[in-house]
Amino acid sequence: MTGNQQKTNGLDDDATSQDEEGGPFVFEDRTGRDESPFFLTTDELWGWYGDGYFEAAKILLEHVKTARPRRKTLFYPILFLCRHWAELMLKAILLDSARTRRQPRPQLLTHKIMPLWETCRHLIEELWPEGPKDKLDAAEAFLSQLCQADKGCIAFRYPEDKKGARSLEGTALTSYGDLLKHMASLEELLYGVHAAILNLLDAIAEGEQYLAQEFSDEP
């Protein structure tokens, strides 16, 4: 679980009173209030967004495992949520790692998972050279399958591509249980790496605060 998951989302469980004369509304301006995620930086919001997509995917996966009859149409949003979560988490790791190293903000314009994963894997192996290679291999195999099914973050959203070709031609999910199992394994890896990086960022911030205090106390 990342630090972002521990913050409140600022939403109420119950419906708000509606202004009948003004018409229905579902949004309000909370600018200036001390609530998350409004006081997170855009770099920090990548993990926050990822948490939401992953939680939504898990809720749907748990639902379809027990629902009778199973709604086959949920196949598409579930896979989109899983793929998009993986993309967001890989980008969050790269962004926060760059912050720990005081490196320029990386360019994250691509939707392609495998280039993002390759950079993340190199980073993970550099930070934890004695880490479990089998977990990295398993994550890579799973991400590769997601990428092969949906190379450009399009196939799980639309039935055809921009040229009119059918999406997911010949691609079928083995089972929701298999997907949930591999998602849980990838969650453990990516959230573990991200949490370690966030802890490092906290340690750096505390060290800088301590040094600033020490120098400010000098006569």
C-alpha cells in the first residue's frame, strides 16, 4: 500500500442536498481547502490515480468471480483498469525515483508499458541487486501479455482501432481468477518498490530539514 492510499479522498458517503432550481450537480469547487488530493503535487498524484484504478479493478474482479450469470461485458473495463493501473504505477516509480536522485523529471508521454517496465526493472535491479529475479521475470511476463493484447491503451477501450481494424483479434482471457492472481503478485512488487522509494524521499526531506535547522541555529 502506498502513502497515497492512506489519505482521505474527501468524499462523503451520503448524497448531498441538491438545489432543485439550479439543477443537478455532482462536482463542487474545493480549491483552498486542506484536503487530499488537492495538496498533492502532480508527481505525487500518479500513485494516487493508480491506487484508484487498482481498487476499482479488484472490486470488479471480486464481483465477477461470484456473480451469476457472469457479465462478459465487464471483461473490457476490468482489463483496461488493470493495464492503466500498471502504466500509472510504473510512471509513479520513475518520477519518484528521479526525485530521490535530484534528476530531471522524466518524459512520460508514452502509453507503451514495456519501455516503462524495462526502465523500472533496470532501476529495481540497480537499487536491489540481490532482489528476487524470479519475481521480476514473472512481472515482465505478465506485463508483456497485457502489452501484446493492448499495445497502445486502445484495445480495451474501443472495439476497433483508428484504421477500423478489430481490437483484441483472437485474444481471450483465460479466467478472472488467473488475472486476479497475477495482479496481486504485480501489486506486491510495484507497491513494495514504490513504498521503498517514498520512504527514501521522506528520509531525504527529514535530513534536509534537520540540516536547515542546524544551520539556522548557528550564531
